[in-house]
Amino acid sequence: MIDNNKYDVIIIGGSYAGFSAAMALGRALRKVLIIDSGKPCNQQTPYSHNFITLDGKKPSDINRRAKKQVLKYPTVTFVEAKATAVIKSKNAFEIETEKGEIYTARKLLFTTGLRDLFPEINGFAKCWGISILHCPYCHGYEVKNETTGIIANEAIGYEFTKMISNWTKSLTLFTNGTSALTEEQTEILKKNNVAIVEKQIDYFEHNEGKLINIVFKNGTKAAIKALYAKPPFEQHSFLPQELGCEMTEQGLIKVDALQKTTIPGIYTAGDNSTFARSLALAVSSGSVAGAMINKEII
């Protein structure tokens, strides 16, 4: 082990939370290494919204600008690689990458995000982030008043449909099978002119990710411009769990208000530890984590 591979903080996962934390730490004169594999969950999303000063910019452009600004700080280094193993010793963490490189740090920050698990419906993955959307605050304005659907069922289908009704009145809930809504929920949606379609979906007809029709297994179609969905997810990296970090019932990494995990010396920021998935909130949590890590080192 050479001294050049020893850091105050190693950030596993770049992107918005990671670069935000790295900036706070670089400005605090900390020697920081960012290890990132270059596979953000929003890599297919054409434009980012609801992020002040950068509204409507491409996520890749925001990421590139962030990286350039952060690496101006001489104590911050970036390595494009995937962290594959972490060993915790008494006073440090030893990280190994897929390339066999080994680095050590006093503190560890995971900004590794989440991996969405798409349903096995042809066309869903191609449309994700383009016309199949997860968040109305991020994308709802761009599809306001369009023919819109929600693919969901049970309580989440009901609540999500109520929310989206703020952006459009041309709204249909697609339960993709028998509806599990209560009679009361069904009645409320119908009173508000929300159609409920229980037919099973065969595939999504689209043009380069832009929805045209939902095609059902019985051969019928429903024209659609935008569709909201909340697919299940898993952690993009399982290293925090392997290190013993406690998880929530929902599969997120448990943190306190200062972004600390339940394992001393390990912090997280961004999507891996919150349901609020947005660039602005990822940047905010990264900034908090960076400052709190520096405070702990001091």
C-alpha cells in the first residue's frame, strides 16, 4: 500500500450527491477519492427539471459540469471503476475495485443510488424516463393536460392517481389485471372522471421511447402520451449491507438527519437512502454528508 492510495474520504458513486459531497470536502481541504462506474439511474432521461438554475438541462450535461467543477479542487480525485469489495478495519476502510486497485480511507460515503426493477412488459424499459415517468414534480409540467395514465393498483394506485389529477384531467388508471381498489376508492375516482382499466397489458407501442399506445393482451389499444409508474427497486450496490449497515423495511439504507448510517464512519446520500428521488434533494443530502463527515474528522 502506497501513501498516494490513502484518503480522508472515499465516495463510492459519483453523480449528483457524490459530487456535491466531494465539493464540500474539497473546500474543506480533505483528500477525497470518488469511485464511479458511470451508470446513473437517470441516464436515459432526456431532460432534468425542478432543479433551480439548471431547469431543462440534460442530466448528462449537469453531471459533466459538476465533475469539472469538483475536480478543480486539487485534493479531489476521480476514478472510473466499480467498487467490488470493502473491508473495515479498526481505523480505516479498504476498498477494492474491479480492476484490482486498492484504496484506503478514514471515512466512507455511499452515493450509489438505486436500480429500478422494470416489469416484464415489452417497451417499458425503452420508455422509462422519456414517456413513462416516476415523478410529476420532475416531469409533470411537460405533459400537463395530455392523455395520461398511471400503471398501479391497490392503495398506491389510488393515491398516485389523485396526485397526478393535479396535472391533467384526461386520466386513466391501468391496474394491469383485476383492480384491488376498495369500493370507496373506485367510486371517488369515477366521480372525478378517472377511468379504471383492468385489462392486462401486453406491450407498449412507442417511437424511440415516446408512447403511442398501450396494447392489451386481448388485442385492444389505448392511446396514451404519458404514463406514471413506481416500479420496485433494489440497491445499486450491496456493499453497505455487506458492511452491516441497517436497512429500512422499504429496502433503503437507514440514516439519521446527518446522513450517518448505523455503522460508524459510513455515510450515505442520495437515492439509496430516501424515497424523495430528485437531483435537487440528492445534491442537498450530499452537501450535508460532506459537511458532517468533515466535522467528524475534525
